[in-house]
Amino acid sequence: MFKVIIIDDEHYAREELNELLEETKLVEVIAQCANAIEGLKAIHSLKPDVVFLDIHMPQVTGLELLSMLDPDNMPKVVFVTAYDEYAVKAFEDNAFDYLLKPVESQRLHKTLARIKSSLELDKIQQTEKIDYSPVLNHKLELIPCSGFNRILLLEPNKIEIAMSEQTGVHLLTDSDKFTASLSLKILEEKTELIRCHRQYLINPTCIREIKLLDNGSAEIITRSLHHAPVSRRYLKLIKDRFGLIS
């Protein structure tokens, strides 16, 4: 029996799929999420084997959610959508699992059988990760984060510094500090933030000053006077980016 999360903004669609899955006796539905933000947190905390993911959701779509996940730790994904000719064509061309709404029991059983075989093969040998990039956004338009008892969808260009600490990944803007639901790795790959230190990313458009230090490292000061260290490893890359003489 493998663990499943359902992510769909339609309540009745979630309940219907949950009932169909439970009737199969093949899976355990460990969470149902009404939007992508809830889904992202559930995936990170519960680590499901499979996610049934609705494509069309408000604010953050299913494909945008998928773009926020680390490809190296990606659960298997079954896309769930009302008929969309272009989406279905993309899924078929790339051999992705998908279900059309309303989900039919017979089609669901075929999908589960395919997933079961794939998961069993994963236990025997390390199979190649599925490449979802053909249907994903290369850059994130919104970053889900929290702060001051609220959830915020933050535009990447508002971020001055992103830093990884024991309590999580924190984002500094000109006036606030938020905790991101994404890793530094994803933020580096999916936004314009650049690496300046193993634990820091910086928005290059927000740099006010680069202060060179005696030990060969440096410190970046942003427009809002936030400070970020620059390790010797990344200092040359930053100098090259701005055409500075080493």
C-alpha cells in the first residue's frame, strides 16, 4: 500500500477521488489539500509516494506547484484535469500519468497498477527520475511564504536576500522577513536570485554596495541595508557578473 496526497481546489472532486482510491484498497490517502500552498506543505512534511494533482487551481496552478518541488525528491505525480486538449497532448507526448475529470474507476485502476509496478521497481533498482520539465514553468512568478501569522505569495523581484538557517529558508524584502516553503536550490534555479554564499542568495538588482574584506571574502549591502556574506568561492563570479576588476 502506498501513500497518496490529493490536491484539488474543488471539494467534491477531492471527495470523489478519495472514495475511488479508498475503494481500491491499494492506497492510503494521507492528506487532501484545497490549494497548491497547502499541497506544498503537505508534500514536504508527509513525503507521499504519489500526488494526484489538479492542474487548474487559483493563484498557484498545479504546474506551478510542481515547479516548486525538488526534482531529486519528487513524488510520482498523476495530473488530474478537466479535458484540456493541449495539456493532455503534452502529458501523452511525455508519457506522464494523467486522469480526466470526472475520474473513471477503470481508468484509475490502470493508473494505480502502473504506479504500483513503478514503485516496486524503484525498490529493486534506482530508476531514472521522471523529467517533468517539458510542462513546467522555467521561472517562478510567485513564491509561497509565511510571516506574521499570514501566508503570502511574494513576487521574486521583491526579495533582496534569501538565506538558509536552522529554522528554515528566510526571505528579506525592503520591509519584512518571511519564511519560504522552498529550498535555496529551487529559488536559485527558478528565480533571478544568485548565489553569494553556501547559505545565501542575493537579488542582483538590489545590491547597493559590495564591501571587500581583508580575508578575500566580501559583504553585500542591499538597498534596504540588509547584509549578506560573500564567500571567496562566489566573489569572483559576482565580480565577473558586474564587470568588476579582480
